[in-house]
Amino acid sequence: MKHLLKKEPILYVGKVCGISGIKIWVEVAKKKNDSFLLFDGDIVRNIGINSIVEIRKGFLSIVGMVVGEKVEESKDVQKAVTKNQIPLDHNKRIVEVALLGYFDEKGKFSGGTKEFPLISSDVFILVGDKLQNLYNTCSQDWSISVARLESSEKIFRLPIDGLFNSHIAVFGNTGSGKSNTLAALYHALFKTLEKKDVNIFKNNTHFAIFDFNGEYGDSHCITEKKTVYKLSTHDDNGNKIPIKPTDFLDLEFLSVLSDATEKTQKPFLRRALTLLDKIKKGNPSVESDQYFINIFQKYLKETLSLSDKEKADILLEYFINIYSIFEYDASSDRTVLKWQGKTQTFYIERSGKCIYLNSNPHEIKNLKIYTKIQEFSFSNLLLMNQLFVVLYLKLILDIIDTRVNNEFVGYVIHRLQRHQKSIERVFIFNDDGSVWGTGNCVVFNFNQVNLSMKKVLPLLLAKKLYEEQKKEGKNKILNLIIDEAHNILSKTSMRETDSWKDYRLETFEEIIKEGRKFGVFLTIASQRPNDISETIISQAHNYFIHRLVNEKDLLMMANTISYLDKISVDSILTLPVGTCIFGGTATQMPVKIHFDELPTEQQPQSHTRKYADLFSKQNDVCNRKTLKN
């Protein structure tokens, strides 16, 4: 007790001199204006902006943060001037304190206001275990230690439960330490959970990293036990993502790929997929290939019996397109078909005579364009080619029945064909369809993916993994980690239609709103938070905010994130590299913490290139050449 009484005067800073709501004014004692104090052999920062103080009220300790200070002229000065005397102390220092919470009788900190201090209540600087308990409310067993308190250099523990089973947002300008923070968080999580039980960790948790710039593929970054898909739409040298044929032939999947409209093109896709399913299954009396041939010949016969030349010509082009998928050029077979305008029918010439197909339908069965299809096998086609054959076949039938507009619905096929080469380069179809390989972490590297697929692929993969996780049991967790998230979550993109943009944002908004129920948690990192949907930002539970300098980004932080106070928002502009403001449900109050730079082999490949390094390497090469000569 005597030891404690000797220490307290060192930490004492003044008394409460004013109260207005949650704002408290403290008059600082005259001898407490030094920058630092010496306490228990440590140098302690004296009271100032951002200092945490303890206000005593009986057995209760009220906690506050210094948010401002001013100087007021002392009354003694006025009296001295009146009496023509020289005052000993000209001013008194007043600091403004915002209440944060309180320590209960057991020493546990709780945020919020339970009690208010009294005028003349004693105020002390908060140090030691109490300061640690203020921030570190998590158990040591289920926490990671990868950051330090920026103010005191003490280790700051981040809770595993409360942080990683929540939606996380990491924001910061280029070079602020954003990527390092993201990698450090998950590297520490993997290391901690593997020590607890590597089998449970591997079997019950999954992590998918969407890497737009190729930063997380190095073997030691985050974890060595990961599967990296280095995708490429520019050549055939990239890795391919396994996908089940049934997952690819999904209405929503194809609607996204083709940017299909909701009211016309999407119903057409649905009908085409139904037809494809029928052809694949065949029927009890006819096998799949013959079933397809029967449909093809039936529709061709109807086409050649039409009295509308314009419509018939369009349909014949589609039949030729189907043949081209089988690698057969049927354009020469088309030339034998002539049109008689007077009778409005197709005819063929034989021995100088005109044979009208409308009145002689049996002649159609002798045409090469009709019989050639029997030489080809539908079941031997690649999956995407089967899809295109059926799309053309269904479009032919719908045009014959006057169900669709040819030009409008035809666009959906053209868009899919435009993506065909890219799809074949990034996907491989198999019945397993698992992307996880031998571990529980995958990195999808989109650095060599073209712009259109760079928007589509992350959405398709996120939706696929989300739907798979929804079918899992209650003891499974999926973390989707999206670096440079503005690439896929932008609300201002002008490169896409409004309907596609709405669908893209709605998909991720559903994940962030409903994912918690199914054990799906989203981590996003971006240097442009203002470009991201406000709904997505506001639904995040925890935030790591590095330096931001753009006015719109700062305004977004202030208006969208309820966990940040004014002091925290104002300090974002001047945060040093590696330092961020952490706030959210995992901490009682916003706190400024610092992440040290990871070892070189564990860092994401996001370094700024330096001229000095470039010339240093060039000099090394020149020196080696000189020595060799």
C-alpha cells in the first residue's frame, strides 16, 4: 500500500475543473508540464493529446482520452496586475478529455459511460497493466501478437475470435503498409492455429486470396502450405482452376459470363440449358448423339420449308455455325439451295429442273447439309462446344416459333464466344471441382488476366465458394481475402452495364450481410475506399486504416465507419508508414497500432522500385563482367 502511495503522486496530473456531457476539462498541475515522466525505471509520456487518463471516483475508475488542450489566464495574474505586482504564474493549462469507459471493481474495462466524474476528482496517467487491459481484452491463448501500441511500444494482442470471424477492412494509400498488415495478420493466424491442431485447422478452415497484382504467390508469404493459381488469359502457360461441369453449366454462372439481361437473355439461357440436359440424357429409346441429330434435322427441315427468306437465311447461317463447331465448313453445301421469289420457297436444280422443297419435303433428306450431321458425335465435343451447339440450336427453334428477337438474343452467344478462349485458359473441367489442392489456402493470381475477365472471375469464384460453404456443416469457416478490392467492388466503373454492376455488388453485399450465418467472412483491402460500395464498407466489423490523403476517402471514413471518433479520423492524414488505426467490434475503442515490416521472404511483392537499387544491380553486373574480362 505504501509502495502504491509513493508511486501515485508521480502519475497524478491534475483535477477535474469542468464537466459538459461526455466532455471533461482537467486543470493540469503546475509541475506536470514536462514532456516525459520517469516511472518504475521506464520513461512515460506525460499528459498530452491522445493520452489516456484515469479519473478516480470512489472505487470506480473512469477512463478518458485527451482530445484537446488550451491555456487560460490565471486569476492571480489579474490580481497581480491590479496591484502592480509581477505574477509568479501567468497561465494555467486546461486539457479536454473525452470519456471512453470505465474499469469495474474487478479491473475489467468496459466501453461506454456508466458514471461521470465530479468537480475536483483526481486525474492520473494510465500506465502498466491497466493500460494493457484497456486495449488487450482478449485471452492470450486465442490471440495473435503482431502489432505494438503506437504510443507506448507495448505489444498489442489481436483476438482471433472477434477479428477473423468477422468482416475486415484494410485501407491505406500506396506505400502506407496496407499489404504488409494484411499479410502479417494472416501469417500470424496460420502460425497460431497450426500449433493448436494442424488437422482441425486444415480440414475445418479455408482461405481464398484474390490477388490482382501477383503479390501473394511467393512460397513464404502468409503460408508455405498454399495452392497458387497463376492465371493467364494471354497464353496457355497459366494454371487452370478445376470446376465441375455442373457448376459451369449453371444459369447464374453463365448469366454473369455473358452479361445476360434479366428479362430476355437469361430466360433464353435457361431454356438452352434445359435442352442441353435433355440431349445429354437422351431418352430410353434414343441415345444422346442420335437424339441431337434428330433435333438438328427436324429444325433444318422446318427452316427449309419456311416462306420467309430473310428468316430462313439467318437460320441457315446458324446451322453453318453449328457445323463449324464440328470443324466442318458447310458453306458450300448451302450454295445448292436456291430461292424462288414468286413461290416463296427454296428449290434445288437437278437435270435442268427446279425441285421445290416446300412441295417436295422428302428431297431435303438427300441434301448434304442435312445428312452430313450424322457423321459427327455431339458427346465427343468439349463442354463449351456442346454449350454453343445447343445455344445455336435453341436460338433456331425460338426464331422459328417467333419467340425471340434474333439480334437481341444472339448477343448473349457472341459474348460467351468472346470469352471462350479465356475460359478455356483459366478453367479445367472435372467431376471433383475442388480448388483447394492439398492445403486449405489458395491464391488466385489475376495479374495476367485481361480486364474483362478480371472483373468476372473473382465474382464467379467468390459465388462458387460461397455456395459450396453454405452446404457445409456448422464447423467450417471460409475466409475470402480480396486485395485491391476496388477492382471488383467499385461502384463507379464505366466499363460495364448498370445491370451487371448491380449484380456484382449485390453478390458481395449478400456475402457480407448473410455470410456470417454460414461461416463466410470477407476481408477487403484497398487504397481507394471511396470507390467501394458504402454498404460493403459499413457492414465490415473491424477496420485497419492506414494513411489516406484523398479528401473523398477521408470523408467516406468519417461518414461510414461508426467505430471511429473525430480524433481518429483527423489523424488518418498523418499516420506514419506501418501505423494504422484499429477500430471495430474486436476492440473497446479505436487504437493506434504499428505493424513492423515482415521479413523479406514473407512480404507481399508490393515494394516500390528504387533507382538506387536499379543502378546498384547494374553496377554489380558491370563489375562481374569487368572481373571476368
